[in-house]
Amino acid sequence: SIFCCLSLLHKHYILNLKIFHFSGNHVIHKIVGETVEFLSGLPTLGVTEAMWKYGRINIADKDVGVLKGSPFKDRSQLNPEDFTLTVRKLTLQDSGDFIFVSAVFFKQRPSVSITLQVHEPITKQLVIKISSTWISSNESCKVLLECSTTGDVSYKWIVGNQTLTGPRQQYIIREQDGETNVTCTVSNYVSEKSAFQTVNCSKDTHTNKTGMWRMTEVVNTCNCSVYIIYYYRL
């Protein structure tokens, strides 16, 4: 019928408009392997058109469900009642912008943009090196600190009462300072690992100091934190 054709044309027009107006941008952080639910937060009464996009790719439609061309077709589901999109078994590559485009009685309303950031917990053990050299001229020690692991992480050192950032640091301590506490913490959005040690400065200081490290691991998942404390020797 003419009405049917006009409806289809209107739907094509609505869902292919360039998205200039957003009702807000939200960020969701998830861990690899988890499941995420995207909710538009908009009323569902009178909705005539509704579609989810991943960037510029159409991935789900209210009349069809998950589209065949969706990169999430085998692990996603669209709720036809409230248009919630569920994606399972998340990977790092799933990070990106998910956009909900909709119309009420064929009138387009502001789109909703949700940014998904998928993170991988820090799994590799910290590699920590401390080497020091005695400086006889001022009776102090030049201490080289190095902390490393894999992945996109940030580094924080607490040396005595100072806070430093970065994977490598150089620090001067004096013999009269006694024991100096050193803590290295590596972290990303979903997890962190820390290592603790004490350093002494004396004429007998040797490079490549070894000792017992107190390790703390924190994994943030399901709105809770799991702490794991263990010890090992370098």
C-alpha cells in the first residue's frame, strides 16, 4: 500500500540521519569476558523506530533484532520490549561507541551515545629491580628503581614520603635516613598490583638488591574489589 511504502521510506530516512544531537554520553567499563547491557534510558511508549549502531555500523533493529552484518551477531541479543542490547564475551576490540537512534510516532528524538571501554586485568607478575650505588663524596646512595609488567598501565612509586610516577625512578637516600620504604603500584581501570620493600643505604650497599617482597593484587569486578596478598623472593 502507499502507506506501507511511505512508512518504509520514513524509517530509512530516520535511521540514516546524521547524528548531531545526543541526550548524553555515558562510559561503561568492563573486563574481558564479561557481559554488558546497553540501556537507552528513554521512554518506550510510542516508539516507531529504534536501532543500535556501533560507530557507523547498524547492529540491531527493533523489527529485525540483531542484524546479520553486526560484528556481535553471535553473542548479542536485543530486547524487543525496552530495546536493551546485551553483548556477551567481551573482547578488547569491542571498545567503542554504541549509539541508540529512535523515533516516536516517526519523529526522531535525541540519540543516546554510550562508550564501552573493555579492559584486561593485570595478570603478569611485576618485575621489580632495585640497584644502588654508594657515593662516598656525600655519603649517600643513588638508588635506581624499575618496575614493569605488560599491558597499558600506570606506575606509581611511594618512596619514603614522596610519590613518584613512571616505570623508572632515581632516588637519593642517605645513610642516616635508615630504612626507606619503597612501594611500586601498577594499575589500570579494573585492577592493580603493588610490591613493598625497604631499602638501606650504607658503604656496603651492593647493586641488584634482593629480598622478600610483599605483594598486593586488587581486581575490581562486579562492583567489588578482591584483595590477594602473597610473598615471593626476587
